[in-house]
Amino acid sequence: MSNANIVTVKLFAVYQEAYKVPELMLELPDGTTIAALCDRLIAEHPELAQWRKITRFGVNLQFVEADTILQNGDEIVLIPPVSGG
């Protein structure tokens, strides 16, 4: 049986507008990185692709890099630029 991790993704600004909810509960395979999570969100909402390179990431209230591996129970925050462009 493969291990899966349940994570909470807090959505703000353009991400919240795309999903119409303030947070998502997602089941991710072991070893999933922030970058892979972003790929999944962009696959579901391609209009988010323009924000990929300028979004910052937080896991459990710490800023992290895109190659951070997510763990069961993590809370992920996607922080797009605050001002519109």
C-alpha cells in the first residue's frame, strides 16, 4: 500500500478566485514537492500558470522553496503578489 499525505492548502487572491474556496484538503503521494503541488493546481486551473514563477510558498508558517517535500498534515500557503498587474 502506498502512503499518501493529507495536506491543507490555504488559498489567497488569484488562487482563491480560481477555486472559489479559501482552502483545499488534498491527498498527495509520498514525496510530493511544492512544485508538484503547483503543477496540479495549474493543471486544474490553467489561468494560474502566469502566477507560478512569482508565487511564494509557506509550509507551517515558514517560507520554503519549491523543492520542499510535503508531509502528512502540512498546511501550505500559496502567496501570490498582493498588487494586481
